[in-house]
Amino acid sequence: MEYVYAALLLEEAGKKIDEKAIIDVVKAAGITPDEAQAKALVASLKDVNIKDVIKNAQTMQAAPVAAAAAPAAKEEKKAAENKEDQAKREEEAAGGLANLFGG
């Protein structure tokens, strides 16, 4: 992940994103760089416009947050129903025990 952060920093600074620059940023952060990871990242970013990717990611972020809220509400409702069911079963069981002892 630190290599991606390095690329983002270089992009923000308007610097060229190449292996040497990535390695220099990672070293500056106090991390021992892995040249293979730096090389792989640079290759994967070859034809990528980072600013466009960030812009699109920010607009896409709102939809999953709203979608994630719905299942959470459904789970809360299920939990409440389960508690009600359990309370009802306990009540019925207690009533059954009382009947055993003539109560």
C-alpha cells in the first residue's frame, strides 16, 4: 500500500511517477523498498490518469455507503424479532413448567 501512497504523493506534487521516484518516497518514509513492487506499480499505472481515477472514486463512494445502510437496518430488525421470539419461547416454557407443578 505504501507504494500506492508514494505514487499519489508524486502525482499531487506534479512529479514523474517512475521506479526511482517511488523507491525514494518509500525510503523517505523509513521503509525498506522492494524494487519489484515499485516496478509493478509503475507498470500498472502506465496508462492511468490518477486524477481521473480519484475523481471517479469519490463520486462512486456515496452509493455503496447508502446501500450498506439498508442491510444493517434489516439485521437490526431481525435481531429485535429474534429477541421477541426468544422471550415468547421462554414465557411459553415457563408456563409449561408451571403446569407441570400445578401452577
